[in-house]
Amino acid sequence: MSSTGVQYKKKGWLIQMSPEKQDTLLKMLILSMAAILSFSTRLFSVLRFESVIHEFDPYFNYRTTRFLAEEGFYSFHNWFDDRAWYPLGRIIGGTIYPGLMITSATIYRVLRFLNIPIDVRNVCVFLAPLFSSLTTIVTYLLTKELKDAGSGLVAAAMISIVPGYISRSVAGSYDNEGIAIFCMLLTYYLWIKAVKSGTIYWGALCAIAYFYMVSSWGGYVFLINLIPLHVIALMITGRFSHRIYIAYSTVYCLGTMLSMQISFVGFQPVQSSEHMAALGVFGLCQLHAFVDYVRSRLPKEHFEVLFKTVIFLTAGLSALVGGVLTVTGKISPWTGRFYSLLDPSYAKNNIPIIASVSEHQPTSWSSFYFDLQLLVFMFPVGLYFCFSKLTDANIFIILYGVTSIYFAGVMVRLMLVLAPVMCILAGIGVSSMMTTYAKQLDVSQQDRKTKRFESNFFMKSEVAWTFLTVMMALLVTYTFHCTWVTSEAYSSPSIVLSARSHDGSRIIFDDFREAYYWLRQNTPEDAKVMSWWDYGYQITAMANRTILVDNNTWNNTHISRVGQAMASSEEKAYEIMRELDVDYVLVIFGGLTGYSSDDINKFLWMVRIGGSTDRGRHIKEQDYYTPSGEFRIDREGSPILLNCLMYKMCYYRFGSVYTEAGKPPGYDRVRNAEIGNKDFELDVLEEAYTTEHWLVRIYKVKKLPNRGV
Amino acid sequence: MEIAYSLPFAVLEIPNLKLKRPSWLHQPSAMVMYSLVLASYFLVCGGIIYDVIVEPPSIGSTVDEHGHSKPVAFMPYRVNGQYIMEGLASSFLFTIGGLGFVVLDQTHNPSTPRLNRILLISVGFVCILVSFFTCWVFMRMKLPGYLQ
């Protein structure tokens, strides 16, 4: 009440907390901001268009998730789909990675149980951003194990907006990679914990996380080769100890047994070459530990003799057994997709389907800079700090970084695997440099002049301030770049296109959904639709009709047959279409709107794939070029090209359409030429539907005439 | 055990060889490994695998209005394509930028003379700033709509 001469100054509540509590509060604040940021930066396309599934592959995942949510797990596991790959069908239960579908269906069921009715489609659309928030948190935990909490926070902030990861996990991109990156980093975190602690508990948790990873993505092969590589590196540098032994033995045994529970994986872990490294390292671990034990028991000379004998015997025996198994075919060689990572020219020379996928092309420097910006500069810095203080965990991240740089250089799609390790190493680099410089800041004002001339440090405090300012400016430019890239390049749904007209207003091209819904409502239930394999998943998911080939591309001969039909003349194509019971044909045509990913631009791939099998021998790529070797659709174009089925379907009635001011009718806006073959009639097809902007064209196959002519 | 061990020598004769492990062969130090990794980083980021598979020209060329062919350094409008020289130039900048930070980290030793420290600090800052800014300019030249 009355003052007794004591000055009482009320301290703010923030300063009243102990340093540990301030520390925890700051960390939780930064982590939650990073998690919320990573969720919100992926919502551009939902805000601009609507909550819709993007691209091609996600439509298949959406259809299977819907089936799982409605029918239950056992029918899903035993599902044989007769509406795709007519007349072959596809065993869906045994040929997919079910992790994604099961995760979505579980979330859907849990929300329904809590009486929050969110539709399956919305769960699918927003699943990837949700898992990206979880990835942010796991990255923090992983980097904390590798270096310290400061690096963890920087890495978490960087991975929340890095474009390389956003490109495959934007809202609407409902694909395996959305959850696979989270599972991969979780497995790595638990592996590092297992290596550092050497307990079976952490090893078992790592095996369970590995099981989740195997169920979600085919890229688990990377993990099951990176972890043994890490163990070998530790052996070579002399860091093998009982902790690594326990960790790897637990992870390998439990992990392999769990991974074989997925039907798609089956017995591959003991049969295919991609898994043999893990098995070999498991054997090597046992031998190494046994040798260490025996060495501690035997006198030196006896040990030398025994050691040399065992080495020669084992090496010889394993080479013999391995050779015999490979030659007799019990161990299958590396499959095409993974072999092309080791020998990049293999796909280009041998398997045109793998070579034609745009995501499988090698990477150029601009893709690296575009997807990572500041991180490509900080990657060597992080590596430098890891190399200067080598620990068991640092060696792992170095191996991860080096291998993923190489794989990202081979295939653009694998930039996704590179992005997390870039963030982790950049976080380590940024945090270490800023910590060293922050310690040199002279905040107190006393005795600056005298101190400066004593040591031979040059303007210690000023240099520190300059460096910190420069670093912060670089991080700010990183943020601007990432947001710009996300907004402009990675947020387009591909199923809905938008463009600006000359007066500035936006035109929306919703032709794809218009065509698929026309198919759904105006064709009989058992109609078969032929199109190029790109559109297969979308047709089954939205139009609900049977198709011949889809994006799974598991049967090259069937796709080649479709390619032959597209590339042949009408009469020959009619034979193929009657053989396959085709009722409708669907093509994508971009000549009116200027949409450049249409079927005419993909046509050469149809010719190559069509001519790559036995029955397509008569289709040669050279026939479709002009005598001077150009691919032209105007008057100079090759007559075989101007009369093939694809050309006729795309340009039927196009010869009388004016597309641009000052150009003749029938001017193709993508190829920038007037078409060569204008006024023709179709003999075996009749036009069923053309969408508003002529993007999708559907034709009905005429039945055989009743009387022989 | 001795019987099994001496069995091959009933048939074979031991040659009089003296093989020694060469003394210069030892495990490389951490920094040697780091420089090897950095060299491979330079090559891969320069798009060497793209160059081997797609075989682009070293420098592109266009024809201007008078019919003379002009060289084009950057393949325009495409993020996923490059010429060989532009790839190597950019990855050189990436590596130099990273090394700038490493140089700055070496300036904290109290026993280096003053002049050396000043030089190292300025080299470090110049490396970082020039490479970052030049890469930004390169990207703008490649993608005219970059950061609008």
C-alpha cells in the first residue's frame, strides 16, 4: 500500500520466464509459423480456380480412394478393374502402393466418426499440404539430430517454401510423392536416432516408418540402398560399432519382413538386384561384428590366419553363388526404370516409353536454380561444415546429399528427393555461419576504440553486421523467389486452363471436363473409348467409361497397337479399331486455342512407339517427315502424315475456321502454319462432339455396313 | 584346419614374391573428399548429364534481319533446356558462391595477419555477392518474365 522506499518495477511477462522456457516458446512459435506457411503457400490453385484434382495420375489415385472409402479394405485389396486396358483388365489390388489411399480413407473415416462431413475429394485435395506441414516438423527434428536446434529451425523454414517440393505437393496434386517425402524423412530421422542410441526400440520404430514408406512410393528403393551405403561408409572410415550393428540388423530384418506385406512388393526384397545391396551389407555386418568378437578373443597370429581364410572363402563363395543366381535368372536384373538412373542413355536407346515422359528428362542448370535458388549456393557450405566435424550422423547426410544430387541431375522428377537434403544442409550452413558472426557482434559501447587496435581483427563488429545483413537479404530474396515460382509455375491444375484475352479479362478453358461429362451422359455404359495413354486415368475417373490404355503404361504392346491405329490411314485403323471393339475415339487438339500439349505435338511419340513392335513394322518415322526431314502439317507435309487417322480427327472441319486475324482459314496456332489437307470427309468415323474451344474432339466409330459392298 | 590349409600347396608352388602395400596409399582426408564432392557438384549442376543425352550445341545461334548469324548464349523461354556453355558458367557461379562462404569461415582465426584477413574477407564477400547477382541476371535473360 504505502511505499516503504522499495522501488517495484513490473517486469514484462516475457522476461519473467526462464531462458529455457523462452527458448521453447520461440521454437514452438517458429515451427508453427513454418507449418502454417507451408500449408497456405500450396493453396494458390484452390483460391484461383476451385478445389479440384490436378493432372493425370492423381485422378487414378482419387478413383481408387473413392472405391476404398465406399467398398472397404478387402474389396479394395482384391479389386480387378475391367474398365481399363480393355480387353486385358488390370489387377489394381496387387499393382499399386496403397499407402496414400489408406491414409486418405482413414482420415475420411475419422472425420466422419467425429461428425465432420468432409467429402472424399476435399480430403484428397488437401492431403498433400497437410503432410507438407508434418514434413516441416520432421525436418526440424532430423536437422536437430544432425547439428543443433538452430539449424533445425532454419531448415524447417526453408523446406516449408522450397519450390522443388511444392511442385509435387500443391493442393490438388494427389500423388504418392505428397506423403512419400514425409515418410522418407521420418524413416531417416528414426534411423539417425537408432544409429546414435543403438537400441532395438529406435530400430523397430525405424522399421515401422520404413514400412509406411514402402507402402506409399516406389522410390523406397532409394532408402533401402542409402542406408546400407551409410553402413558401408561407416565401416570404411572405421566407425563401425555395436550401435550400428544393432541398428542395421533390426532395421533390415523387421523392415524387409514388413515391406513384403505389400502385395506389389511381394518377394522382390529377396529376388531383385535393387535389394541385393541391403542383403549383402546385412551379411557383411554379421561378419564384421563376428570378426571383431573373435579378434578380441584369439591371440594375434592365430587370428591372422583365420581371418585371411574366412575372407577368401566368403568372397569366393558369394561371388560364385551370386553369379549362378544371376545367370539362372533367380535374381532378376535391375528393372528399366531404375537401370536408366545408373545408365542414363539406356532409356533413350531402348525403351521409348520411358524416354518420352517429360519428367524423366535430365536436368539443366536452370531447373536447379529455379527449384532451389539460394539453396544451390548454401549446399557446399553445409557440406563443408559436415566434413569439418565428421560424426556418424553427418556421414549419412553427406551420402544422402551426394547421391541425390546425382539422381536429380539424371531425372528432373527426382529434384523432389534433392529438395529436403538441400534444405537440411543449407540450414546447417546458414545457422553455423550466422552463429559464428553473431558472437562477434559488439553490442556494448564501452572501450571500442582501444579494443579495436589491440588485436589484429579488422573491424570485427562491422564485418559481422555486414555479413548478417547480406545473409538476411539473401533469405528475403529466397522467399520472394519461392512465392513467385509457386504462384506462376506450379499452381496450374492442368485440367482447367486460363488465359488473358486482349482486353485483359480472363478466359477459362474447361473443355476437358466438358468432354468427359458429355461422354458420361451421352454414351452407353459399356462403350469403349480409345485415346492416347495420357488421358486414360482422367477418362475412367470422370467419364466412367472403359478405356484401352492408360498412364500405368504396363503393356507396351497394347499401347503400340493404339499408336499404330492413330498413325495409319483410315482403312487400316478401322481394322485395328474393330479388333479392339472401340466405340469412341478421343483426341486433344490445340490448334484453335494455341494449347501446345496436344496430340499433334505428341504424334511423333505415337509413331515411334507404334513402330517399335512386331505388328507395327510398316510404320516408319521417316515416312511422316518431309523429304528435307521436317515435321510439317501444311501443304509441304508428307502425304502419309496428311492422311493418317490422327491428322484427320484433329483437323476435320478445321479448314473452314478462321483462327487469327489476317491469316487464312485453317491456320493452326500451335504449329503456326495453314493446314495442308483441308476439305476431306471421314469414311469410318463420324463426329460425335467437339468442345467449345475445340480442345477435345470425340468421334464415334461407324458400324460395319449391313450388306457387303 | 592345418590339413585344409596345406592342401592347395601339395599342387601349387609358392613363387618368390615380395609384395608390399605402396606407402603412398592411405585413406584420404576429409577435406580431400570434400573437394572431390565439390567437383562432382560442379559437373552435375552444370547439366553434364543433360549434355550427354540431349547433345545440345555449345552456343546457340539465330539469324538477325540482315541475314548474319548471331550467337545466342541462353536457350530462351525454357527452364528445362540449356546450351553447354551456359550450364557450365552457371554451375561455376554456384560453386564460387559456396566457396565464398567457406572463405569467410576461415577468417576467424586470431593468428592470421591483418592484411591477409582483410583480403580474405573482401574476397569472400565479392564471391558471394557477384555470383548471386550474376545468377539472378542469367535467370532473367533466360526467362524474360522472371519475377514480374
